[in-house]
Amino acid sequence: MVYNCTNNILSLLYPAPCLLCDTPAQDAICPDCQADLPHNRHSCRCCGLPLTLADEATCGHCLAHPPAVDRSFIPYLYAAPIDQLIGRFKFSGQLAQGRLLSRLLADHLRQRAEMPDLLIPVPLHPQRLRQRGYNQALELAKPLARQLGLALDHQSCRRIQPTPPQHELKKHQRKRNIRGAFQVTRTPAVNHVALVDDVVTTGSTVNELAKCLKQRGVARVDVWAVARTP
């Protein structure tokens, strides 16, 4: 207890630098940088695509081709400065950035999302996992589950195809690239699941995994991600 009190006092007297601008910040990010984060204020309820409408709506593509994903909660656009946090977290092993991203996501979800029975991080293929050393979706999901008091399952779904990264492909190639990439090895005994990822580009990846889960009897699949590519 004495140790914790001492740490709390020191953090107040000597706050750590903001993860974006290095000015002193009590909470990992300073108020100015937090105000600069690119909010995805009006988006498609299914895929998270930014919309110009003020009310909740469904984009034209999801109306014409209903996805397997039922609801997406994606609070930010993949743009400066949050793209810097995600890049350092995902490619440079700076896990402190991931903890901040998870907290920002949790703050958004508490206000807007219906809580699922289970969180499932989007899995990486073992080859990619060996290269990176960690699954960024799992590193987001672990603190998110603790903060929101939710169960976490990172073993029921596997990525069985070593597909090229989606951001390296053209839009028309992405759906074909991810087809058959996932396997559900154990059916989650729940009705409502949320998939956790860092960035949604076109939605092909999460939609493919949602389709696999629904084929195994899951009734509702949401997507919880930090950022959406416009």
C-alpha cells in the first residue's frame, strides 16, 4: 500500500510524457492531443464506414450486400495522430500505445455498445505471429476485457491461411484474399460475440470471421476496433 501511494504521489508530481507530443500528461495522452484525435462520429452501423448523416444509418453497400457483422463500434478514423499510436503499437512493439488505445476504445464502448458475452481477438496466422512476436488484437483485447469485465477467448478461432496483409491489396482483391482464412475450432457456447481488432480497412477480414462464427451457431457478431480506414 505504501508503494502504491508513493507511486501515485510521484505520478502527480512528475507526470509521464504524452505518448504523442512528449509534454507532461497525467493519463498517457495530453488534453490537446486527445482533442486532435480523428473521431468517426457518424458511421455505418454494420461496417463502420464514415457517413455524412447525423443519425445512425446503414451504408449503401451494406444495404445491398448485408454483411455477417451485425454491428460495428469504431470510434476513430485511421488518420493522424491516432495512426501514429497504432503504427508504433502494431509494428514497433510499443505495447504502452496499445494499452492507451484499449482504454480509449473502452471509454467509447461504455457509452454506446451493448456488452457481448465474449470477446474474440482477430487471430494472426502462426507465421505472422512468429515474425511480429505478438498479436496486436489480443494485446488490445486483454486490457479491454479487464476494463469492461468481459470474458476473453483467444483459442476458439484460428487463422489457417497465411494471407498477404489486406492493406497491401486493392479493394477488389481483399475479399478473395481472406476467403477461407479462418477456422473455428471450438464453438463458443454464447449468443453474442464481439471481434476485437486494431484497424478495419474494408471489413473483409472481420466479416469472414463473423461468417465462420455464425455458421457454428453464434447469433450475433459485433466488431470492436480502434480505427476505420475512410
